[in-house]
Amino acid sequence: MKLLRHGPKGRERPGLLDAQGRVRDLSALIGDIDSNTLSPAGLEALRAVNSEALPIVPQGRLAVPWKGMGKFIAIGLNYADHAAESGMPMPREPIVFSKTVDCAVGCNHPVVLPQGSVKSDWEVELGMVIGSTARYVSEADALQHVAGYVCVNDVSEREFQLERGSQWDKGKGCDTFGPVGPWLVTADEVGDPQDLRMWLEVNGHRYQDGSTKTMIFGPAMLVSYLSRFMTLRPGDLITTGTPPGVGMGVKPTPVFLKPGDVMRLGIEKLGEQQQTVYAWDPALIDG
């Protein structure tokens, strides 16, 4: 299933995308796509529904595909060739940092550069959405706790991230720096999450063209690893790193985002996103 939330801010409605690419309304069955929906029992109940009997509705604005994201956890330098282009050693254990929940926006929301930004960058990433509570889970059982997968753009301000102290979070959690979606694709429909093509373009130029095959630490390992350090709860999002081709790595001169740029990105089976970049304007943050 491809689950989504659409409509004006604060009045989003739950829906699913049918085989013909039409939005079917779920409002008569569930109040929202939340932790209950993402649970194994909740997803099983939705699979039993005849989607052809659900009303077709206009798509409208797409929001983050589920409500109630408690944590937005990110993994750094998880592709060997991206670590090389960044001039950093390949990690022996996953590098873990947090993006703020407030940075999460829908897939086509404007990306607004923070005040003073000079090195904002892009990163297409595979996101995993937790569906059931995970604590100290084995790698063999880890993916049973994943409700589904999403496309994420881990937008990053490199000066804030790398030149203003040892913690990456300052450059990762700015408002609008976490576009998610367009929809959440349930795990049964994705199959092997470490066999998905991924790409990103800026102004029509393809900078990233990779595959989740080249991850250093795979999805199952990451869920198991993180569950040793924190409780993973339904609705938590784990974004798993990016392949090479980020702006910081362009030679001889890095390329960074500027107002007016348009990013397009996608992951096989998970859909596509598009964002236009704007200079700081608080009116665009909560649209």
C-alpha cells in the first residue's frame, strides 16, 4: 500500500494511492494515518479493505504521510563513496544524529534557506518508518518493526554542520530541511530495501544517481543498532544516508543551493519529490 495525507495544513485527510495512481479517501475508516494505523494490526486491517470501493478524491497538497513522528533519526556517511567525496574516513559504527521533527515537511513543500546560509546542500535518502516498538531487537527480527519506507531529502547547511562545532544537528534541523514522501510505501510492497535505485537533480542536472545496494550499514542492522541506544516507537523516522553526488563534493568548486533552484529526487518504488528553494521567509515555513 501507498499511504498518504493530503489537504490544507491542519485539515489533512488520510488516503491511499491505488494501482492507477488515484487517491482513495480513507476518512470513513480511520481518523488519520498514525501509530495505530502503522502497527501490524492496523496495516493488516487496511489490506483487507477493497480499495476500489473507496471514494476517489483530488490529491491536493501532500503532507508528511503520517502523523505523530516522535523522532527523526539520521545516519551519516553510510555510503563508502559519499564518505570519500566528503574527505572523511568510512565509519566503523553508524554515525547517528538527529534532525528536528519540526524540519519535516511534505514532499513538495518549499525549502527555505535559514538566515546566514551560504552552504546549503541536498541528500536523497531512504527513510524507514517504525511500526512497532523496538528495544534491543536482533538484526534478524529488525525489519519486522518497520511499517514502511519513504523518500527523504536530508537538506543540510554544511557551514552550520561542519564549521560551527562538533555536532551536526545545527546544520540538519533547520525549518523545511526534511521533505518526506510523497507517500509511505508499506514494507511488503517494497521488498528488499537495499536494492533500490535513487537519484537527485538540481535545475535539471543529475548530481546523484546511486543505489541503496552501496550502503555500509544496511536497514536491518541500523534498526537493531539504534534499538540498543534508544526505544524506537511507532511513527519514528530513520533516514539512512546518501550516495555520492552532494553539492559539497562537486570538484573543483562545490555547488550549494540558492534561491530559485529546483530540486527533483526520487527512489525506486517510493515516488518522487520536487522542491523550490527560497530565501528566508517565515511565511513560507508553515504553509
